[in-house]
Amino acid sequence: MTDRGEKRLRTGFSTGACAAAGAVAAWLALYGRPPKDAVTLRFPDGTERPVPLDGVETDGETATARIIKDGGDDIDITDGAMIRVHLAPVAPEDTEIAAKTDDADFIEPCGKARLIIRGGDGVGRVTRAGLDVPPGKWAVNPEPRRMIIDNLACVGFGREPGCRRLIISVDRGERLAQKTLNPVLGIEGGISILGTSGLVIPCSNAAYLATITVLLRGAAAMDLDRVALVTGGRTHRWTKAQHGDLPEAAIIRIGDFIHEAVAGCREHGFRRVTVGCMAGKLAKYALGIRYTHAHRTALSLADLAALLDESGLPPAVTAPAAHCRSVREYLGTLDAADRGAVIRELHREAMKTFAAWAPEIDFELLVFSPGGEQLA
């Protein structure tokens, strides 16, 4: 509980941490020490935490561990997913072939031994440049691979020469991936094995920002000169309809992070940027608000009224704003002509904001009604 009596959100485990826990459980089972309910895992920050298991089986030569991913209180599509980790020996001749073959597997050294990490059913394969994993490889990110190696070393893997193959599978992973950004990022066939810290922090702004960064980096790797920053699913669809030539990878959902997204566009050298939003976000852009979430930055309709007063619009048009609770409510008090005048003025001010943030970028700002009509 917090000091104010509110419930503290529960931290969960990343897919990478689950894969590492499964690797440790499988290795222990092969050496006659099968864990019962959990394995103790070392995380990148140096702490140790128990990760629950669903079970582990072995036939003496191979072992398979099952972990049900617990995402804590985060809104995570992979929460509850069954992750399976299979560990098997690799013959010396197969090891040499794998070492010389430029395929999707990762060959990781660990002490005197080597570990081949492979994606199984439900784990995606990278098809586009700009991600943390090269095209053609399994979507198993570097930090999860390091967690797997480090934790296996802790329980004895690598003390003797040899090679093992680790296969990570996710039940229904291909179906789950359709509800993630993987298809846009260029990861096909399943979900990714992710996690820089091994932990899932509930509703993490840092995670959202990291996703925006990855998407911009991917678009830059495609040598695109234009990207579109959209606030959500509807603006994504309507902006795509306006710019049918834009590839899906160039349309990036930024939520409330407009300033960070524009800064990212500057960093990656995009010269043309389309922003797609609705009137509420438009008003915040016009006021120069950098982070637009309603819980963090409540829009002052009085400030909005003052901005419109300065533009020269008549008091009969601007005054109602100060007495409304939302931009939508305010616009609903106006007739079509006045509503159009307000939208045009907010559009002009928002464009000034963007020009101040990134003067070298040529911005286009599309404003839509809740029904998809283009207002500006």
C-alpha cells in the first residue's frame, strides 16, 4: 500500500526472465535437482527473485520446463502466456555445423561450453532492420540471452566442454503477436522474447517511450523521409486513409508523448512529419503542452479561452470555453462556422508549437472529428 492507502501496482516478469527461469529449471532437472515450484533467478540489477514454474519434465537426456508468464498489474497481452523451454544436447559435429551456419539461431559462449538459442513455435523472427536483433534471427533480444547464459552459469553450465540447444516456445504466440506491435516492427510468426531488466513495471511510460524509439529507428532504417505520428487506433486508420502511400512501419502511435516523439523525429533526421490527432490533443498542442495525458496534464479551458482571445476571435466565440469541461463540449456549443474558426486557430497555434520544437521539420497536422471527418 502507498502512504495514501492506495494499492501499489504489482511488478511482473518479462518474457526474457521467464525464458531464463525455464532454462535454469531444465538444467537442474537434467542433473537430478528438478525444482518444484520456482527457481531463484539473478536479474541484471544484481538482485535475486523467485520465478514460479508450472512444471518441468526430463527423460534423462532432455528436459522441458513450463512457465506461465506473470505480467503483474501491467496491461500486457502476454500475461498468462505459457512459455516452454526445451534443453537438449548437441553432438560435436552438429555444433561445428551450427557455428559455421549464418542462420536464425544464436550461438552463445558460456565458460567452456556453448549454448545454441533457438525460437520454437510462437516465437517470431525478425525481418526488418532497425531492431535490437538483426534480420533473419529469432526475436530473442540480447539482454534475455545474457540472462539465460548468466543464470545457467550460476547452476553449473559451462564448467565442462559441450554444447546444448535451448528452444523457447510460446503457446498461441503467433496469435498473441497479432495484438502487439510485432507485425508493424517487422517480426513475423510470433512474439518477442524481451526485457532489459527482466521485470515488467506496470503501465510504464519508459516502456512506451522505448517502443516509440524502436519504431522511429525502424522507420529510419527503411530510408523513409516521412513518418506519421498518430495518437491512437482511430487516428492511425484515418491518417492511413489520407496517406495511402505511407508504409505501415511509418505510422507510429505515440499516445500522449508528442514532444518526445518529435524529438525522436529530429534525432533520426526525418524531414517531413504528419501528426494525426483529434480536437482535445490539438488544443494541448496549441498550448505547447509536451505530455498530454489527462491525468497528468489537465487541459485548462480558461487557458484555451485566453489563447483564443489573443487570436482576435470575438468574445461570443471564445467565452464559452472557460465554462466547459472539455474541448469537445466547448466545440459542441458553437455553430459550424465558429467551430471551424476555432479549429483553424488551434491548428495555426499547434503548428507554431511544432515549429518551435523542430524548426527543420516540415509538419503536416491532420485534425479529425470523433467520427473521422477531417476538420483541418
